[in-house]
Amino acid sequence: MMKLAILSTAVATTAAFAPSNSPRVGANLRMSEEESSAEQPNFSPTEVNAFSESSTGSSAVAASINGWVADESLPCFGLPGAIAPTGFFDPLGFAQKGISLNEVKRNREAEVMHGRVAMVAAVGYLAGESISGPFSIVGPANDQLQQMPAPAFALLTVTIAAMELKRATIGWVEPDFGSWSKTLWKLRDNYYPGDVGFDPLGLKPTDAEEFANMQTREIQNGRLAMIGVAGMCAQELVNHRSIMETLTFYQKVYSGVNPYEACGDTIIC
């Protein structure tokens, strides 16, 4: 797993998306039909859909981020992720009534990012234990980190720190030490959880509904991966075998073969 640790944090930011454009509003603007239908300028990946006040002083229209508009009347402020048969499932109340929008977005940010890392880690457990790496690291994935040479471990640490700091500058409000309680743990209002501006394969849908569906798929797979990786980690802590060694062990057990038959003084089972 550790051979792919750097890639896990890099791929964890692969839901970078550019929000859709929204029309401009202005009572005093005189535009022909051709001008009003002209193509709007592109926005940056984390920029909220444009909204403005008319010259008569009317209130601003609701802001939309990647097609999502926070709705306090909906569970989790309307963020995607609920599917049948459970629907909206929040037994511990992380998104219950009274939880602020910032807290809900911050929890979703943590869920999305940890899910992305877990999905790569699930592959890393299998690949890291099956393929010999550049540092001759062997054995269960749980035991591979301490086998890394000090320079490689230092590079890994610096790389992860740099990626996390970059993510913080994109999604979080700059700290105000004069009024730290107002900016501590606060996400930007125009930041969509997990949208850090990295989409090299161009996978982000342009349609709001398709985007919500993709987010739901990513979140559900991430949740499954977090549970799966936790299980693999726990299994290796208990029996100190790799994933494939454990599968082979139980294959023998359920086939009626003694898995300890080949054990001896020179063979550890």
C-alpha cells in the first residue's frame, strides 16, 4: 500500500470541477436577443455561479455551486449521496437540524477526501503486496511503511503536506488571528466539498443532474472503500498475513486441508 501512498493523496483530489455558467441580471442593461444569448465567460473550477443585484436594488438570486444550491429544508442541505434502500441515513446526527451549513460542508469534505484515499488504498493493499517495489519492500501492507528508507519517507511526508496545504488554500477561509473564532474551520462560501480544481481526465459532467449522480457514485464507493480498508488493516493486524495469504489460508480450511501441514522449524505459518 505504501508504494501508492503518494498517488493516493494525489488521486484524492480528482473531483475538480468547473461550475456551470449562470446568466447575468441587470435591470438597466439593454441587450438585443443576440447579445442576451451570447456565450457567458468561463468560471474557475471553484467559483460559484454568478449572481448580482440589479441597479434598482433588488436582492441577489440564489447562488449555485456545480448545480447545487444549499437548501436548509432538505437533509444535508440537499447535497447528493442518499440512495435506496436507506435513503438519507444519519443515525449519529452529523447533519441533523441545527447543524450549520459550514459544518455539513466540512463533514462532507472529510468524507469525500477520506473516501478517495481509501479507494486508492484498497487497490494499494493488493498491488503493494503483489508487486515488488523499488526498495525491496515485502510482507503485509501494514508492515511496509517502516521498511521505507529515510529519504523516501521524508519525501512522502513533504509531498502529502504540500498537497494538504494546497487543498487548504483552495477550500478554507484564510485565518484571521484578530477574530480567529469566525474563521477557524470555515470553508469558503463558493467552495464545493471536494472540488479542488484537479480534473486531468475531464470527467466532470456539465449537467447538474449528472454531476450529482457522479458525486453520489463517488461517495458510495468511497464509503465502501473506507469500510473495506479498515477490514483489511484489522485482518493484517490480527494474523500478520497479507490479503492473498489470508485468502489462501481459508481456502485450505474450507477445502478440508490442514493449513499448518507444511509448517516446520524453517516455515512460519
